[in-house]
Amino acid sequence: MRGGSTGILLVHGFTGSPAELLLLGEFLNRAGFTVLGVRLAGHATNEMNLQLTTRADWFRSVLDGYALLRGVCDKIFVIGHSMGALLSLKLSTLKKVDRLVTISPPIFLDESQHAELLPPREKCDGLFVKKSHRKLPNVPSAVNQTYRQMPLLSVHELVALIEEVKKILPQVKVPLLILHGTEDHTAKISSAEFVLNSVASSVKKFLAVEGGGHLIPLTEFREQVFEEALEFCSRD
């Protein structure tokens, strides 16, 4: 979505799609920003495609989006949700990012995700677990067209990405806003606190969205999320 000379790169989460950040993108575009939502490799297609991709493939998708924006914008801000937040943090250590907003970064998974039951990687080829059907109201239709199952090989890639990002957080120096719901049952809110305390950014802010779950850009909390993101991206 073309706008002004400042671009915002939107990075969606694990097994998600660019549609999950479309409403946020439209909001920011109306405020004058040029906005690009990337589609991570293997996502928004089918589960078999996802199983064939790695965290390196996902990050290359982010690099592609960054390169496209860099070609038309003077400044680049990045907003990532969930796994997209991890990829965005990594991007900021390798490319010039002027501001960064992370939403629900999954440094620590909630116990309800039962990560301890994940079989060893060598036993996961061709194995999938069911995902519950999503029925969110007042969102783009593609948001609810989620994968019905999740490849366990891809879960291993996510876990490996989490460990990788933990190690490089001290290299993050970009101005940073962290948004996280207090009722997030996918990524513990301690994830946000860990990021806040680990990065080297001189400008950093953590806002707990009271009552919000993991999908705060899509639920009744999205107005608060959008306004906070806009205020942070509009600072001199």
C-alpha cells in the first residue's frame, strides 16, 4: 500500500498469513505510511509446503520484503507479530531498521502448548498435529482460513528460531516497542519482559495489553494496539 517516504514492513506469525496484519496495515497506510505485508515461505498455501520450509526460508522472505521497501522508502519501520516478532528482531541486527514494534513475541511458550511433548526431530518427518478452527469476527475472511494441522518439523524450526533470537537480543539496538497481552496463552508475557531486559536499545517501551490474548491485532484490543503502534511510529 503506497504512502509516504517512510515504509512499514509487517511480518505475520507461525502458520499465519499476511491477512492477519491487513487491518493494521490499512490503518497505518491511512496515516500516511507505505506498508508492505510479507508472506513467509510455506505460509498461506498448505501444510505440505510449510513442512518443506525452514526458519532460513522464512527469514529470506523477510529480507525480500525489506529489499522491496528499501527501494521506495527512505526509512523503514518493522512490525512483527508472534514468530514475526522474532524474525523482525533478527532483521534489526542485520539491516538498518529505524523503529521496531514486536507484538506477542514467543520467547517462552505457555505450558498449554505442551512443547515438552514434541518428539525428537528425526521422528517428526510427515507428522502433523491438529489445529483448532479459527472463528474470529470482523476480520478479513482469509484470517479464519488457517491450516487445519501443523507440521511437527516446522515446530522444531520455530523452537530453533526462538533459541537463535534469544542469543542475539543483546545486538538489538533499534528503538523498540513491545506489546503483549496479559492473557496470552500461547506466548508467556514473561517473553516480553525478557526481550525488554535483553536488548541494547536506548529507547524501549513495554506495554501490557490488559486482558488481551495472543491475537491482539485481530481482537477487540486491536484499536489499542493500532494506536500505540502509530504513536510510536510517528515520533520524531
